[in-house]
Amino acid sequence: MTDMQFQVQMNKKKIRLTAAQLVFYKQSKVLEATDENSNYYYLVFYKNNFINGAKRNQIKINSHVHHAFKNGIYFRGEHPITTTLIKNQKSFHLITFNQLYKNIQKHYSNLETALIFSYFDSFTKLDSIHKLFKQTFYEYRRNGQHFAAYQLLKCYGQAYPNNKFSYDMLHNLQYQTYKPIYQDMTKLYEKDPIYFESSFPIFKDNQRLLELLLQMYRKQNRLLDELAVRSELLQVHDSEENISATLHLLENFSLDDQLLCLRELKQLPIIKEKRMQLLLTTEKTNDFADFLFNTDFQPTPEQLDIIITRFEQADSDVLSSYMDLSKTRLLSLCRSDARLLERLVTPFVTAFLNHYSLDDILDWLEAFRNAKFHLPIERKLIKMQAMTEDPDQQFALGELYVHFQQLEKSIDCFKWEMEMHPNNPKPVSYLSKIYDQLGQQEEATAYQQLLVQMNR
């Protein structure tokens, strides 16, 4: 299974799901996943813990899940935050909602039980959720827990703003003494952290209150929540503190996952520098091209030496996919240094020869001519173009193909040379080595034996 895939147990059957997307919304997380028949499943978490899930191909408008996908912080199924959340769970058992109510009661307060149950209003009867909120309210009131009753009403009213019962009771004179608490966010943080967290959209531009929220996440060991919020904040709050804290949180992930997370963040200069630093410690040759051609990062001369080596090791398909983008970018990377440009261009020309004609590659090189660079590699390609139709130049053409690692193309050239000059051992020597490099041992041995006979 891939990191995006996981198993759930439902009706005593094990089902393999693939994560599609994850949203963070208030205290909840909602994971959307699909099975092999393209059916949709919604798995709901409360803080760090998986609660339950349901198989549904549609969700109800204005339900908790609907609001989560509309207003929450979104991550793709392959994002390390999503895959880490999945890995952190021991198992995923989808149970009935009657069983769910009993399970939640064992582990959470009455208020949290009602709140968590409301997360499933897309999958169960809404009346049962309203009934639970009211029962919980009356129980608190009977027990003289008036502030808890008020907290419950605020939670109820936030989940269902148009609910008449919560509205009427919140405006009851009996509870007006608690109203000032909800007008002072610092007091609210201390007295009702659940409602405080749910108010994040209201205060996300207030640095002091944000720090309280992030402090709460750290106290509750909710690393993923803090990282999700900080990632979202980087879009608007690119403060040194937020960037530094985000990078520190990423250190909890593997190197590969750090690179994936950094790629998804807003590409601020310090984020790009961190990506480059991490890439330099890996053998991810293809990722260098992706990074350099999708950002404006300008490497140091020392970094460029390593980058050129990585380009030389990258897949030709990857380099060739950047044929259009690479011209302008390579010019900016070379910093007007012709020798450096030659080194940068060479792995791309080598890759292009696997996919494009000489004419196409020479057209690509025109951008460098126009920038007043006359590259030796261009002269070689022009020479190759002239040799292609010249039967007397096939040996030299074959050597140039070998120079550009076009081994299979060189074979025809050397075979032609053998026919034209049957006593010349040089093409035979080349063919023996080329077939050996290609892993065709039978042919390599045959040409090696022929070479031995010719040298007697």
C-alpha cells in the first residue's frame, strides 16, 4: 500500500481506501477517501483521535462536513500532514451511531460528546443531535452547572446558528452574567478553550490571540493542527517567528516529507533556501529540476556545481519536459558565465537527443545565440547534423553519439564504418564496449572475439 492508502473495517469487512483530501476545521479533521469502486468515505477526527466514519457519495448542505470542506484548512491526500494523521491511528473501525454514542461518552465530557456527535449530522438524523444538545443542557442546569450549561448553548448555537432553542436560552437573563467572558478573547481562552478555538477565523489577524491558540495546540500535543494553522498563516503572516516555528515543526517529519511540505508552502526566500539545503543532502536528482524551474531561487556557485551533477544524473524524460522553460532559466542561472552555461546546457542537450531531432535542439539553442553565447556544444550539434548524410563521416558521428550517451544511435554508425572499412578494428572495439554497456553480453562477446582475430 502507498502512504495514501489504508484499511478500514466496516461490517466485519476490511476495505482498502485511498486518501483524497483532508480538512482541519475547529477541533475536527475530516478525511475524504475513496474505495476501488470510487465510493466516498468520510472519516471524522476530534483533535488527534479518530472517532468514526461513514460511506456516503453525497454530504448534506450546511452539515458539519460541508462547512469543513467549505471553510477549513485543506490538504491533498498525498500531503505528509494527511499521511501522518493516517499513520498515527492504530485502526479505523466504522461503527453504528448507536455504538458511537456509547463510545464517546466513555472518553469525553458531556459537552464534547454532544459536539462530537454533531460532526456526523450529514450521516445521522438531525433530530437526534438536537435532542442530545437539549438533554445535555438540561442535565447541566439540573446539576447547578450554569456556566457549563452556557458553554453548551454557545457550542450549540455555533453549530446551528438558526436554532431557536439555543438562541432563546442564550438571551435568557439567567445567563447574561457569562456574556462578558465571550467578549474578551483572553478570558475566553482560559474559560472556554473549545469556543476560543472555534473562533479562529475571527482573530486570525491578531498575533497575540494566535499565539494563545498555537500555545494551546502545543499543550494538547496537536502538532498537525499547529502546522496546519501556521501553513495557512504563512500566506499572510510571513513573520520570521512564524517561518522559524514552521520549519522547526517540519523537523518532526522525514526528509522526504519535509521536502513535500516545503513544496506546498508559500515560496518565500527562506523557504526556497531551506528546500535547496535539503535537496543538496539527497540523491533526488529529478527534484532539482522541478525546484529550479518552478521557483526563481538563485543558487550560490558552490550549489551550482552540485546542481549540474544532479542534472547529469536526472532522468532524460524529466529534463526533456522542461524544454520550453529551461532556456530562460539556464540563462539566469549561469550569471553571464559562458563556461558555466556550457556545463548547464550539456545535460539538457544529452536528454533532448532521446526525444527531439537535431533541428529542434538547434532551435532551442538559438536563445543562447541571441544572448551572445556561442557554445561549443552547439558547434558539435551542427557538425553532427552535417555528418548525418555523409557516409564518410559515420565513424566520427558515432563517436559524437557516444559522447552524448546515445549508445543505440551510435551502433548503426559503427556498423556502417565496419562495412566501409572491414579491416579497421576501431568500430569493432566501440561496438564491443557499447553492447557491454547495454547489457547485451552475447553481442559484446561476439565483437570482442572478432576484435581479437583482427589484432592477430
